[in-house]
Amino acid sequence: MIGERLLTLRKRFGYSQECVAEKIGVSRQAVAKWESGETVPDLMNARALAELYDVTLDTLINGSEEAPGMLPPRGKHLFGLVTVGDKGQIVIPARCRKVFDIKPGDQLLVLGDDQQGIAILKQSFLMDMLRQLQQTGGDA
């Protein structure tokens, strides 16, 4: 299983086995053995691979929580289903709040598009974007 994830990640990033080996300081043969399932990386090499591929060590070893055995596209998340309450309220899943650093009292901007759905932005993100536009004179 970890071998398949390593192969998927390497291909997603467009790296050769030689490139991965060079980046983490092992032989190309070691990378090939990991990907084929003949051996598994030790803890230090697994950590280096997780950093290289920008995934958690847990995701590298166990796969994705969203779809076991699968890896979500980089930067994409599936946090699960939420239920809309009687007054339209939803509870944002804890993992989502952690990933996006959403804390109690934060203000969120809800946007909608009839074709693409709903988007939720932190108010601080919007304010940062407006400041950047103001600084560049709107030429961004």
C-alpha cells in the first residue's frame, strides 16, 4: 500500500526515482524497492518523503482519511458531510477548522454561484486581498 502511494505521489510531482533519491539522500534502488513494496522506508526516510510530497506522515503511511488507499489532489480536502440546522447553521468540522485556522469569533464571508456552489472565506483573507489591491492601485 505505501509503495502505491509513493509511486502515485512521485508521478503527481513529475519526479523520477533518481530525483526523489537525490532529494532525500538515498539510492535510486531504495526508492524503487519502496515503490514496488519489496521494502518500506525507515522512519527518517518516511518523514523526508512526507515533507517532499507535502503530506502528513500519517497520510503517507495510512492513506487519506477522505478515501482510504487514495490521496487527495494536493491542497484539496474533503472534510465530510455536515447537516444544516433549522436556522441554516452548519458546524465546520474540526479538521477543517485546523487546516484553515478558523477560531471561535472569526468572521466568515459566504459567497455563492448558481453553477459552482458555495464558498466560505475568512474575513481576514478578504481584508488582506483588499489591502494588496489598494497597495498596487488595483493593478493586480
